[in-house]
Amino acid sequence: MRKVYNFSAGPAVLPNEVLKQAADEMLDYKGTGMSVMEISHRSKIFEEIINNAEQDLRSLMNIPDNYKVLFLQGGASQQFSAIPMNLMKNKIAHYVITGQWAKKAYEEARKYGSAIKAASSEDKLFTYIPDCSNLNIDTNSDYVYICENNTIYGTKFKNLPDTKGKPLIADFSSCFLSEPIDVTKYGLIFGGAQKNIGPAGVTIVIIRDDLITNTPLQETPTMLNYKIQADNNSLYNTPPCYGIYICGMVFKWLKKLGGLEEIKSINYKKAKILYDFLDESKMFRNIVEPEFRSIMNVPFITGNDNLDSTFIKEAKQAGLENLKGHRSIGGMRASIYNAMPIEGVQKLVDFMKEFELNNI
Ligand SMILES: *Cc1c(COP(=O)(O)O)cnc(C)c1O
């Protein structure tokens, strides 16, 4: 048992079992007398670690054979550049703007071609997901881009856009492995590991074969070239070995738990406990349109900045860590990723009830 519940949006909570096993293996990984941090990325031992991680991820997400899995670095933000550099052949792509991360990806893409806002929810401070059932997509558009789960605003796509046949590219940073998805609906799925999978430093890209080509923009750095990374099985240079090892253990933890159907049911239970309370509370509220609520990131406010900061301070004293909202919008945010146990959410709600009674 740990002393606190960590609601950080990222880097975020990891399963106790995984961290314990990592601690046990720290000085001597499987009788090698060495730490995973100390072994060659070209060794048999590491080969096994990265191959097992890939196989377990494939089985968890049911990733078809015509998709490559890449373990890269640079964070989700670096993919904001890699995606247009590799995929913008006709130099035109469509972006759905549902928050700051989508906006950053869009701004980055504008450096390499014509990035077009296909839809946006900025008019209402990103508190909803725009209707994407009939987007105006150019016939020669290279792809349609979305941010599947909006970490800062707490919204999530419940219906995927009609891309008019163009590949769908999705930032999964804050909802990776939170529930089963149909990988075949996407051309490319990517995300930083530090929200729901493992330590910062690993970026996962799942990309359909036909999108890996020999013709990225000419100035594309070697390290950002999907073809080169795929041909080298993510070992073109030294990968984030230790981070991949932790991700692999998280995959095993999820499999043992029952896979993505099971974690989905747990995640929905956790989210329901919190949203049900927010909907009945007279002090706290969530301002997202209910049908677009995220099950991973739950922002809430009292409407009074002073009360918000008192709440965050007292919650911390009660062992509820990192409840401060994103610096751009303030308020509070509880990130309740896979590794957050139901008891953590229950404890948060109990604390909120008590705080409300004491401060009304
Ligand atoms: C955190 C986050 C990012 C940025 O990730 P980095 O790995 O820090 O670059 C991008 N997109 C989403 C949806 C995020 O939650």
C-alpha cells in the first residue's frame, strides 16, 4: 500500500505490482547480475524484452499484422512533426481542433503543408466534441487528424469522424489501453507512454503498412522517418530500453487483469463514481457536455478560485495528490488512468463530500 493516491495527468500513476517487480529486478535482471538499464540494446535479453512488449501490446489491442508497432522517443509532441513529414504527400491534411494538443499538432503541420481546420470546439472552450459526421474533406487530403481524448478539457470522441476514406490519425496519449478499440479504423495511432502506459521517454506509434513509404518530405530527419524506424524494428539507435521494459510489465499486468474489456469496465465504474457525485454536488461541477465526457481525465470547478486552491491544498494533506487543473484553465482535474484503483476515486469523492459540508 502506498500513502497517497496520485491523480496526476502525466507522468502518472503506475501499478504497484509493476513498480515492485521493477524494484525487485533493479540490481539483477533475471540472473544477469545487471540492471535492465545497464544491458545492451542489441543483447538477446533486451531483444526478448522489446519483442515480448510488442507481442503483448498486439494481443491486448488486437493489432492486425498489417500494422507496425514502433517504440520511439521524443514524446507525443515529436509526432506532431513526424506525422506531416511522413504522411503529407499532397501537402494537405485536415485537423479536428478539440483542444490544445490538437491545436499544437495543427500548428506544427502548417509548417509542412496546408493544414486545414475541418471542425473545432474552440467556440465553447473545448467543452464538447464537434459533429464530424459530414466533414468537408478535400479529395486529395492526405489524412484526417484527431485527438481521441482531450487530457486538459476532459472530452473524448464517442463517434469517430467520417474521414471520407482518408486515413484517420489519432493522438491516444491519454486514453491508450483504457478500453478496446478497433485498430482497423485508424491509419496511425500514437501517444506518449507517460499517461496510461509507462514512464516518460517512450512514444508508441501503431501505423498501417501502406502509410510507411519511402517518400517522406525530403528534409525529414532520419530519426523521424517511419520507414527507417520500422525497417530497424525500433532499434535504429538506442531506444528507451528501461522505459520499454516498464511498458512491457504494464502490458502483462493488464493481460493478467483480464485485458481491455476488463479494464474498460473498471474505468467506467471509476468515472461513474466521480461524475455521479459531481452531478449531485452543490459545490463542485464538471462543465463538459455529458455525452462527451472522458473516462480518464475529469476536470471540475467550484466557480471560486480561492475555494479551488483551498480544496487542492487540503486534498494534498489528505493524501490526494496532483488535483490541480492544467495551468491553462485552472480549477481541478482528477486523472483516473488504468492504474488508479477504485478505492482512490472513492476516497476522493468522500473527501469532496466532506469538503463541501465544511465549506458551504
Ligand atoms: C500529454 C499529451 C501530449 C504531449 O505529450 P508529450 O509526450 O509530453 O509530448 C500530447 N497529446 C495529448 C493528448 C497529451 O495528453
